[in-house]
Amino acid sequence: MVKINCLVILVLSISTGLFAQEKDSIINPKGKVYFGIEVGNNIIGSFEFNEPKTSFQGGFLAEYYFARHWSVSGRLKYYKIGASFSDDVSFIDFAGKTTYNAGRFKGEAIAIPLDVKWEVRLYKNFAGFLKLGYALSIETKSEYSDYSPAITENFSNYNHNLFTGYGLNYFINDKDAVFFSVEYFVDGNKGNQNGLHIFNDGGKYLTNTHVNVGYKRCFFSESEKNKPFF
């Protein structure tokens, strides 16, 4: 979390130094399109052994506010993925054969998350938000090791998933904003764990938590579409 604290301080310092609040009025982002970047920590929750669980993640974004408190956004993100699992007990399958399910997976992915976000103003131009979205992730690196012979499935190198998130947003002025967010991603299945599973199918799914800090700037507004660009 030290890296995230440093990133937060850096983003806030840059924004404070380069930009000043143009006026004390409440910013209405409706009809505006923002482009920006976000970086932060990626925490892998699907490792069960001693693998490094924290790594860098980041990407680019485009966001359109179709209402004062509602927006849709699309992003392109990079992050590491992984899973490891091992059952402590054996399992006898329908053929009467005793099997053991275990494996280790490490990889990297490019994701395209699309989401809808609802913001609520907390104080002046400072707001909190909730988001819900869909993401397509494509593995750019896939390493499988220590998989038991019982696992014969050919795992897909691309996955579809839903994700949720929450965070804070601050409009510095009519053009610029900084934000902080936490998101939870559940990607594809990388194995099957033995035992009795009541609330799930026993799959070993990739799970990632993204902690983001970012900056975005408005480059287009519906109120300015008839004005010259320069």
C-alpha cells in the first residue's frame, strides 16, 4: 500500500500545482467526454501459496457523462493474473480412480472494461461513486506448471467477466479531474478443486483487486461542439 500512497500524493501534488479551481461553482459534467490514465496496485487473490500477490497495473480511459450523476466509460488495461491450488485429500471419481487436483498458473492480460457509473456529490466538486461493468480480458502470457494429470481441460486464453467498484472523484476545474477507485475482477477458471461444493462449482477462478489513482481531462463537450477546436 506504500506504492499507492505515493501515487495518491503524486497525483494530488501535480494537480494542485498545475491547476487551480477556476471558480467556486459546482461543476456539471453532463455532455462532456473525458480522456485519461490510471495506475495502481493489482492484488491477486487466487494464489494459495507464497507467490507475489501484488504488482503494477495501469491503463487508459475514455468517459462520457450522459447525465449529471451518470457516466459510461471504456478502458484498456494491463495487469498480471495467476492462480495456485492444491487439495489436501484425494477424490475417487466415477471410474473408481483416485485423483488429486492441483496446479499453478501465472500470466499477464490486457483487459477492455466497460462500465456504467453513478456519482453522488459529497461536498462541492468532491463526489463518491459506484460502478458496475463487463470486461473482456485476453491473456498475453500464460504459464501452467505442476498441474495434476486429472486436469485435462484446455483453458481459454480469453475470458468474459462482470466487475464492481467504488471510489472518489474530484473536479479540479471545468476541464480536469482526479480520482481514486477500487475494483474487483473475477476472470476465467484455471482448475477444479475436489470436495463437496454447495455454493459454487469448485472451479479455481482468477480474482484480482485493482486499486487505482488517475487523472482525466475533458477534450469535448456537447455545449462546445459548434466552437472551433483551436
